Amino acid sequence: MNKIKISAVSYTNTKPFIYGIEHSALLDQIDLSLDIPTDCAAKLIDGQVDIGLIPVAAIPHVPNANIVADYCIGSVGAVNSVFIFSKVPVAEIKTVRLDSQSRTSNNLAKVLLKFHFKQAVSYVTDEPIDADAIVLIGDRTFGRRDDFPFAYDMGEEWMNFTGLPFVYAAWVANKAIPQGFINDFNQALAFGLSKRKELLLDLPKLDNFDLEDYLLHKLDFELTDKKREALALFLSYIAKL
């Protein structure tokens, strides 16, 4: 049988998933690569992999896209790793530098600024360009809140805006995957999530960031009906940008 090719994000928030996969019988059935979110999406869109843990904003661009797992990267309110960091209050933001690593967070920033904060904003992508605010995600945000006068947690702001949780990334396939594999895949992911406390012991200690709170409480990994509702709503807002 041909191995199923899987691309996953290499951030701290996916370590439970990776642990579960690597400690399961699935390891003999797959080729696993670890990438940044935009590369996960590109590989899935281009057919280089069969399943990807991809930013949800990329789902409409994936041929034959179908979500294949009961788990995701999500939050119910504040997530503490997906931010708009700003020099000025949100009502004064005129320029935002986007994050090159994630389509979802960039689009979430645009949705929140336009529909929640009602701000007309210009967006830039080049690093040297000075901007009022920046979008920053993942491990690069750990301990950075105090580096900026204003920090807007986009999971929290989405909840304020919609009353719903949020899905940042989901396990998406670009073809039909055998149900037996999906069942084993879900079991592996669940096993990894059950080992989060053990995983924390192997992570480097950070003086300015609470990794235990992040992995056990801020992140919410179950793809619930409410999260699916939020995902559909988010994609509808993206279409209006």
C-alpha cells in the first residue's frame, strides 16, 4: 500500500498531535513532514501530500477538501499565540504588517479589523516597512505581549465579536481517505492529547510564558459543532473582504 503523505505544523501547539502519531502504528503507513502553516497548505493544494494540518483560510483552495479528523487547533476565547501587536490603540491603527507564516491569522486580522473594530487599514508584507501593528502567531509570540503597548488576542476578539470559539487549523485531505485509517488517525491524535502533561516535561522552560496554561487550557483541540459553525462563519467573512 502506498504511504499516506501528511504535512503538519512544527509549532508547540501541534506537539501533542505529533507525539500521538509518532507513538502509533500509523508511523509505518505514513510519510510525515513538519512545516510552517503556509507550506502545509501549499503542499496540500499542490497534491504533494494527502493530508495537512492547514490554516483553515486555505480550505477553499484545496481540491476535494474534506476534514478528516475530530481534532483541530482551536480556542474558546483567548489563545495567547495569535496576536495583533500594536504601537497604538486599535482605533488608531492605519497600517498592519501581515505574518508570512499563516493565511488564517492574516485573514482573521482583516476580518476583525473590518467587521469588529470597523477600521480601514492598509496591509503590508515586507519586513523592513514600518507599520502601526503586526500580525504574529505561534511560538514567536511567546513572552512578547509586554514588548508592545497594545496586544489584541485574536481568539479573544473573535469570541467578543461572534460569541463563538475559533478554529485556526484543521486536518484536511485532498482525496478520499479510508475510514479505517481515519479511525486510527483520530485514536493517535487523542492519545497524543492525553500525554500533554508528560510532553511539558520535555519542553524548554520559559520565564515569561506559561506553557502549561497554553497547552492544557488556552488551546482547545476538539472539533466541536460550535467550532464547525465558527469555521463556516469565518470563511463567509473572508469572502466579503
